[in-house]
Amino acid sequence: MIPYRKTVWASSIFLFIAGCGGGSPGSGPGNAATPQAVLLRGHVHGGQSPVTASAVTLYAVNPGAAATVVTTAQTDSKGDFTLNFTCSTAGLSNSSLLYITSNGGNPGGGNNDALSEMVALGACGSLPAFANITEVTTVAAAYALSGFMTVSGTAPNLTVNVQTSATNSSGIANAFATAAVLADPAAGLTPAALGTGQAPAQQTLNSLANAVAACVNTTGGGSAQCSELFACAVPGAVFDGTSTCSGGTGTVPGDTLSAALSVAHNAGIVSIAGVYDAATKNPVFSPVLGAVPNDWTIGLNFPSGGSRPASIAIDGSGDIWVTNTNDNSLAELNPNGAPVPGSPFTGSGLHNPTGIAIDASGNVWVADNRANGISEFDPSGAPVSGSPFTGGGLNDPYGIAIDTLGDVWATNLKSITELTSNGVPVSGSPFTAGGSILYPQGIAIDASGNVWATNFPNSLIELNSSGAPVSGSPFTGAGLSLPGEVAIDASGNVWVTNNDNTDVTVLDSSGAAAPGSPITGEGLDAPDGIAIDASGNVWVTNNGSNSVVELDSRGAARSPANGFTSGGLYYPYSIAIDASGNVWAANS
């Protein structure tokens, strides 16, 4: 999923509601008490008008299975509907996640088969008594759930499936919570708190809702308003400057929900101006953007809980952990950006904390750059016994990564340290690769357990799981120049940012340059942090231009020519992707 615009704190964490698909798995909410009968009333809006004779469907999501239909209804002459069910119907429980769609109906001027709206409700055990389905809730749901959602069928006979794996219950639950942050399901509007603290996100969301409303309040997909929205929501579409888009690739949406979902999935490569023009045709929601935006991402900006955030890691429940270098602290935010009780945490040897990683038990490991140690905190933020650890040749540690055995690897000035999960140095640590390691920074571990680290001034080190350099290491060429951070995709390709350049290097698993490497242009400007989402798209922070670039798995840009820029990005450094598909960046 994906949000943003211009609210800046001196030290902040930035969130793109990006819906890239599930990230790391986590556990979801447990079942509550005995399910009770539910009487849920609601209303379907077309702008400010009721939608009559609209087909209303209540769906339930249980991780590991396709969404199921709980019950259906039709709106009456006032646009109202009533749903009767229990949270044990058709395999439901109190933790099942519910959403409602409305398809077709008459918004006042005649039947509109292209009308498709949605509201994300949340857990069955804690539903609102009333639900307003509007264009605002439709956009919020499309963005928050875009990594999990598909729309199939022909309007108005659509099936909207929201689905995730059995191991990602936390990711989808957090996505539903994000939808509620963006749009109150009871009121059908952006919450007052969003307008107070995140005004740019509210303006962007309302503008997108107005683009949807322009089509909803017509008699169907053949109207000028629907035609414009649908054509402009296609990736690569070109706007003619008046009211028409043409070109692009992919299927042209045939309903309003699919159009909103297409914009959410392709926020930087649809026709930005064309969608904005559609938004001006029926401005029923406010406040809105006053000009064509750089892109259609929706972004939120949160204080980091400290000074100068450096690195980000995300645990299995979706909480965000951040190292703050200037005040020697470790912050923890919940999935909606609020600090957890007790955060920020201090002590345990934290001194200029830089790199961060989280192990399979949820323990947080931090490189203490100026204390020559590594600190470990349990999932509640309490120091683990024996922390900080200082053996194994730790010397100005910077980057940190954890292998499948739970061993902790850290880059030092001229070596790489390996500690066991108990903080004990592994035999042979630190590893120097025969003296070829110099000022390594970023570090990542591939599926075979090999360790990759960036190396000064223009190479990449690869060690096997025993700490010995593999044949051909260190690797050079392919544009490597002051390499900074490193990430490895599902195919074993190694992606590296080049700090003093405007490119990204890609090596295959053998260390050879991948086709097209280095990747230049595409908005890259002093790239720094790098992360890869569940769809294989690569996200890069640009320290030189306060932006974030998204590349597909081949290195082609999915962001505008200057990257994603709105939303308060300010010297973005580290970047991470949560299990809901949201992209988090540290404004250093």
C-alpha cells in the first residue's frame, strides 16, 4: 500500500502506503470471546447522493484462504442497507477481517454499472454499528489493501478478493488498520486527526476520491468522466491536456474500484495529470490538492522518537524499530506510526547506533558504532543479559545482518565479525578476507548463507558461511563506486547503491554483472538505502534529491523521472518494507 506530501519533522520516519504485497510473516490477532449476532447498517454514497439498488456484499478474510461471502443485501430508496450475521457464520471468528463492496446502482441520474465502491471494516469482533461506503473509503481500501486485493469479473458483477498467506496474518490485519487511519469506516470520510497531523495525505486521498466520484455520479463507463478516469489509470497513459488519456500498457479498468486499485499499484507511472484532471470534474470532498502532484503516492510522516534516525527494521508484528544516532536511542513505533510505551529505549551500550536487524525470536540487534559493540534487546525493548557484546574483533561496527542459524554478522573498519545467537564470537572471527576488506558498510546474506558486504572504494565482498572469501571475491566493475547498501532479490541477484554516483549496480549470484548493470538515470541521485518488496520491485532512497525511486526487477523505473518526492522526505537514508507492503524510510 502507499501515502504522502509535505509535513516535515527534523527527525522523522516516512511511510508510503504502497501495498507491495506481503513482507515478513507474523502472527495475527487472537480470537475473542463467543461470537455474537451482528446487525450492521450502512449507506452507499455517490458523492453526496445516495446510491439506490446497489448490490452490497459482505466478505470475510481468514489468512490462508480466499475471501468468503458472508451475506448480501441491496440498498433501498435511501441508499441504506442492513446486514445480519454472526461472527461464527461460514467459518468466521471474531478475528476474521471484514469488508463490504457495493456494485452498480443508481446515484441519482440513472443506473451506473461501472460504480464499484468499498469499505474496509476490520475485525468481526470490533465492528462499527454503521458503515458509510463512499469514494473516500474506496480509495483508502484500495491503497491500504492493494498488496492483497484482486478484482475480477465484468461490472457490475464483480468479485473482490482480499487474500494473504496463512503466515501473514499480522500483515493483512495491519493493512486493515491502515485503511481505518486513512478513512473512518463509520463516517465515510478522512478522520479529523488525519487532517490535523497529516494534511497532505488527506488532500491527496480526497483528490483521488473526487476522481472516482466524477465517474460514480454518471450513468456508466461510457460517460466522459468514467472514460477519462479509466484511460488515465493505465500505466504509461498520456494525457492530452484537456480530458483524454491514451496509450499505456495493461487492461483499461472497467469500474471505479479497479481504477482506484490501478492507481494505487502504479502511483508513479499512470497519467498523473490525467487523474488530477478527472479529480477536478466533481470536487465533492475537501480539502484537496491545489495543483497536479508529482505522483499519486499517499504518505504519512511520523517523529522517530529520537534524533537523526539511521536504520529501520520491522518485526513480525509489524512494529517499526529505528536507531537514533544523535541521542543514542532505539525507538519502536507501532504499525500506524505511534510510539509504543517506553520508547525510545536507551542503555545497553548504545552509542551512535547505526545498523539494526531482528532475529527469528523478535530480538533486536544494534551495531554500536562508537562503542565497538553490539547491543541486543528483547521484543519489549529490555536489554538482553550479557548485552552489549564486544568480542569477535568488533571495531566501529556499522551494518548488521542475521543468518538462518541466528548468527549475527557485522561490518567493521577492516573486517567482518560473526557472533552466535548468544553473542559469542565464532571461531576465526573477525574475518579479513586476506586483508581485502576495507571500510565495509552494507551487509546482506543470501539464501545459501553467503555474506555480501560493500567494500571501499569500488568492490563487493562475498564470504561463505564459514567466513572464507568465495572464488573471485572481491568483485569489481558493473559501476561499483563507493558502494553503500546491499539487498538480495528472490533470484539471488545482488543490488548495490553507489553513493557517489547516480546508479545502482546489479550482480548475479556468481558476482558477474547482470544485464543492464549499472542502472543509471531513473531518478537515481546519490542513492543510499535499498530494499526489495515481495513483488520483486526495488526501492531506493536518494540522499541527493530527497526522493525515493522504485525500480522493477529489470531495473526500469516505476516512479516518476525525479522519483517520489512529495510527503516530507528529507535526506532519506535507510528503507524497509513491512508485511502489509508499506514502504518506510528514515529521514536522517
